[in-house]
Amino acid sequence: MSDYLIQQIVNGLTLGSLYALVAVGFSLIYGVIRLVNFAHGDLMMIGAFLTLGLVAGGYAPWAAIPILVMLGGFAAGGAIERLAFRSIRDAPMITGFIVTLSVSVALQNLGLLILGGQPRNFLFPEIFRSRVALGPAEVALIDIVIPAVALGLALALALFIKKTRLGIAMRALSENMLAAQLMGISANRAVLAAFGLGGALAALAGLFWGGKFGQIDPLMGLVPGLKAFVATIIGGVGSIMGAVVGGYLLGFAEVAFVGFTPPAWSGYRDGFVFVLMILILLVRPQGLFGREEEERA
Amino acid sequence: MLRLEEVTVVRGSTRVLDRVSFTVAKGEIAALVGANGAGKTTTLMTLSGLLRPRSGRAFLDLPGNPLEIGRSAPDALVAAGLVHCPEGRQIFAKLTIEENLRLGAYLKRDRVAVGRLMEEVFTLFPILGERFKQSAGGLSGGEQMMLAIGRALMAEPKVLLLDEPSLGLAPMMTERIFDTLVALNRERGVTQLIVEQNAMMALEIAHNGHVMAGGRVVESGGGRELLEKSSVLEAYLGVAT
């Protein structure tokens, strides 16, 4: 295998991991309360700036920062649910749609207001940029850390939903909110947990995004958020495994498009992603892993 | 054990319950009968905390601890022993039978106790024990009803609210379910409030019955007594006598 090919595979794996981390949160939230949360990508931005703040301020040792960022993401995700989405939980789907879009725009503009529009250089320990030999190629350490952590966390999330009491409660709520409440499940707590977990993973994706690409800005969550949403749809909304597979599929497809087509085309990478989604949905409207399901009123 | 005082519930602009009052004594089986749209299901939803009364009050009277239902969250009511087995069974079809039963005991932290309760359910309904790793959606209608009752029993109810337990079941299965309900009442002293379209059947096993029409309780009395009142049956239940 050539050096170039290995590098492309690693790039696909890294980008796919970032999409997957955001996509599983999308899918989890949608699964529990059937809300398409367009503000979800902006939690990446919150995570990235939280990281930058913690590092620049020297508030915590590096090893603790990812954990603090995930806690911050959990709190931010939960707070957004509590403040903006709880009161419209029983409203028609279109209302939720509009509100999440509004929250997204509000977060971005709040970011612009406080942080300014200039992209900032991300601070990241040099160790992650050190090169590691991988066969004939050399890749950055971060390109190995990102997929390993993302896959580990996705697996942990899947196990959490499958095995734990709260996870089973989330699945019960997903299937029948009324009956779940009759079991004594507090819908508020489970929904809050879903937003918190999704937020934690998205915030960590923000940290990784900064580490991988070097610059962050208040609008950074918009496009990756949309693409993670596409990944969720490709995988089948509501399925954690589908979101992971969708994320990697999208990451690889995007990297392949940029890496193996004439350089002049690379500006169309975002367009390519959406065309890919449309093609997949033409063949499988419910996504790759989604079950055909009636829409809940 | 259950006490409703002038409970009024409004949905949209409709008064779906209009000053409903009745009581269910400890150890009693009460039947709530009436035509479609009379307010029976709404009464149960109000009692389990899913709907809030506009006015009036309802209580779960536990010894030394009367709980006002309109001010309690559904999970607090389940924890207190008021368990609602909803209309149409509402089992979690994508989950396994075991997971369904465990959800019934969601508020119980004691694993050993939950295991013991599950064994009791399997004794009552052996089919559930034989298939407990399978998804609940694969069960027949009657078996799903058993699962719904078993799931409710996992919460160790003091008061069981049952909404249309005979809905969609073959006569033999209906009989089996009703026999089980009577046995639960006699052997374990579970107080029950049963909503039924099949009024004759419900009134036969009930100590007392309440007839609803247009969101009100229009007639109350002993189960047998109501059965013998042909005026009640004809006027409100559409039973030819």
C-alpha cells in the first residue's frame, strides 16, 4: 500500500470518527423524543472554545481537559434541553424543528458576539502532532487517538443503551412515551440524560476538530453538524450503530472525493456529501440501519 | 383507597370529566363501565397522574399517608403503589419480555426482590418465562395482555387500574384474564379499578360498579345490583335485556 493511500485511509477514519461522535448524539436525541436537534452541531463549537479557554488559561492539566470538556458539553446539552426544548416537547414536530434551528442560530451569534468572527489558532499539546510510523507511512498521533477514542465511546454508548437501567428506560421512552411514564420512568430525567450524553460527545468532537484542523471559530459547528445529521440519516435515524457507520461512510466518501478527483473539484466536497445522501435515500428511504417506522404524532 | 371528589378534566375546550366522584375501598374490585367516550379512560389517565384535573381532587389513601393525585408526578404514584395497565396493552414490542418486566419494576432498586417478583409472574403466566429472551412484539394478543398484567404486577401494586383488559381477546382468553384478576384480588388483596366495554363481565366480578355517560358518573351500586337493573344496562351500556 502506498504512503498516499494509507494517509487517505487515516484521514477518512479521523473525519468519520468526528462525524460519528456528533451523529450518535443526533440519533440518541431523535430516538428518545423524535426531535431533530439542529443545535447539536453547535455543541462542537462550545466544546472547542471550552478547550481553548481551559488551555489558554492554564486552568487544568492536559489529561483532565477532555473530561472537563465532556462534562461541560453534558451541562450545555442538558441546559439547552431544559431551557429551550422541554416546554415544547409535546408540540408538533415542526415546532421542535424551528426551535432547534433558532437555538442553533442564537448559539452561533452569541459566539460571534462574545468571541468575534476571527478564526483562532487552537492550542494543542505538541505530543499529538508527533509522527507515528504506520507501515510505510507516517501519521500524526492525533489521527490514531481520534478513531480509538471515538470507537470506544460509541461502543460504550451502545452498551449503555443496551444494558443499563437508564438505557433501557430510554429505549422504552423511544417506543412508547406514555407507557414508559406509567412504569414510573421520569421522562424529564431520561430526556435530559440523552441531551447531556449527546452534548458530551459533541463537545469532545469539538476538541478533536480543533486538534485535527488547527483553527476554530463560532460558526465551526454548522457544516460538520449538518454533515453529522446527514450521517445519521444515511445510517438510519434513531440507530446508534447506524449513526456510527453513517459517520464513517461519510468521512471516507468525503476524503476519497477530495483525494482521488482532480484538485479543482475539492471545493464541491460538501455538495458531494449531500448528493450521496440523496442517492442512498433514493434506494433506502429509511437509511441503512433504520427500521421502517410510522411517524409518531 | 381511591377517592375522587368532583374531579373535572378539560381537554381543549371539552369538559371530558364533569365533577366525577366515587371511591374504591381497600381490597375492592370496582368496575367503571359506560359507552365509548363516556370518560372512563380519561378517569384512569387522571388517576395515574398523566392528566391534571381542572378542579376537584383525587386521593390515593394509604394508611397515614393520603397522596393527592393531581399534585403528584406519575412516577411518585407508581412508587406509592398505584399502577396503571393501559388500554391496548402498550407493551414495548421492540424490547424483550424480560426487559418489559424489568421496566415494570423500574423504581425498585433491589435486584433480588425484582428477581423474586419476576419468578412470581412466571408462575402466574408460564409462557412468559419460557420466552423471556424473545421480543415482546412476537407474542399473541392474549400473551401480550398477560405481559401487560405481569409488567404491572412487577411494581407490586396496591391499587391496579386496568383499562379494557378484554380488548381484542378471544372469549377463553378473556375468561382466563378475569380469573387471574379475581385471584389477585382474593389472594393478594390487590384493589382494582377495571374499565370495561364488556360491562356484563366486569360487573360480574366487581364488588361495586360505576356507570359513566358524558363525562359523569350517572349510576353507582353493587356489581350484581347494577347487572340486575335493566334500565341501566339498556340506557347506558347498549345491552338488550
